[in-house]
Amino acid sequence: MKILVIGDIFGKMGRKIIKENLPLLKKNHQIDLVIANVENVTHGKGLSLKHYEELKTYGINIMTSGNHIFHLKETLDYIKKTDDLLRPLNSNPYHPGKGSILLTLKNKKIRITNLLGNIFMPFSSENPFFSLEKIIKKKDCDIHLVDFHAETTAEKIAFALYYDGKISALWGTHTHVQTSDERILPKGTAFITDLGMTGSLDGIIGCDSEAIFEKNKYYFSKKFFPKSEGNGQLNGLIINFLDNNNQITYLKRIKLLYKL
């Protein structure tokens, strides 16, 4: 079984890249399941119902998120009706939606869990260790995949090593900068510190640069806008599982560049 996980899709450019390239990517690599982080899809923050439905038509099966998932009020309503859009499991318990789901694919029970980190991350209301352990105790799946939406590399690495052998794979999201440290940990868990992002390559983590220059140099408050032209990128990771024992045989990091 081959699973493709895609880094944070950012704005209009990110949606366009997914539309034009995901179908071919799935075909060329014989992908069985696509999981993507979508909390920045709508103008850089949040996910509108329109864009949720749009991404489904492009071939994304499961959507994970992070601290921006409820930036748009409409998400509070429609997320209650979906089984394929996750909010972080350890966010505010009053938040609607699911933080972990179980699905069946090719006679395998696959669990996908979405978590927020603790360090420099707002809206994390429960320690992610405790949240994940409640799910692990269920022992209800053959493959357990975790999107760990966290700020620091050290926290992501520590979390992955602690759960090495207890989950199938963990990837980091949130920083929008892809790391080149994909590996299978000593006890068999697949890991990459951050998948990176899908959107502008020329901007600053997806945004137009000028407003960020103003803020960083002069400390003036400026509104950030997604960059929608120039060079784009699609970042992610392919994880290959053996059908007979669910062991991971290889990882392939994806970093594709486009001129839009």
C-alpha cells in the first residue's frame, strides 16, 4: 500500500498546483490514499466549504489541519457533517469535528490522528502525549498515521522517537519548510520533521514578501497576502507499506517545482 501525505496547501496557488498535478502524481506512483494538510487553503487561513469540496474533486481522501482550521466561521458548521476533515485531537474540547478517524482500505484498518504541539502553539488544550496515548490504547488499527502540527523541530523529533514502534508514521506540518530528514526510525516508524508546503516558492512560507519585510524591519503591522504567481512547489512524502505485515519498506520525499 502506498500513501501520499502532502504538506500544507496554501492559498490559490496551492489549490492550482494540486488540481493540475495530483492526478498524475497518484497515477505515476500508484497511490492508494492521499492525506493533505488544508488549514491554509482559503486565502492562507482556514478552509471554506467551497474549497473543501473543490479539493475532494482533485483526489484528496483525508484532510488534516492545525491551529487555523476554525479561522472561518462556516467551518464550525460543516465540519460536523464530514468524516474526512480532521481538527487537532488535543485542541479545545468544545471544538466540533473529529481529531482521529478510522477507515478501511484494501482490507486494512487505517487510523489517522491529527495533533497540535505544545511549544509556541496556541489552542493546544491537552498535552499531545496524553491525547495520543488514549487513541493508541484502543488497539483498533493495522496502520496508525499521525500529522503532528507543531512549531519546533526538537518537539517533533522527540515526539516521534517516543512513539517509535507504537505508531506507523508521523510527519510534521506547520512550518511550511520541508526538511530532508525522512527516515524509518529504529523500531519501524516512518518520520519526517516537516513535510513543507504546497504553494508559492518565491514568497515567504506562502505569503507575498513585501508586507513581511515591513513588519520585520520596521515593526509595522501589515496584512499578509498569499503569493499567487511565480514559482510554485508541491511538497510531501510517499510511504510504502508491505501488505502482509504492514512494515514500511521505503520512503520517497516529494519536492516538485512549477512555473505558474
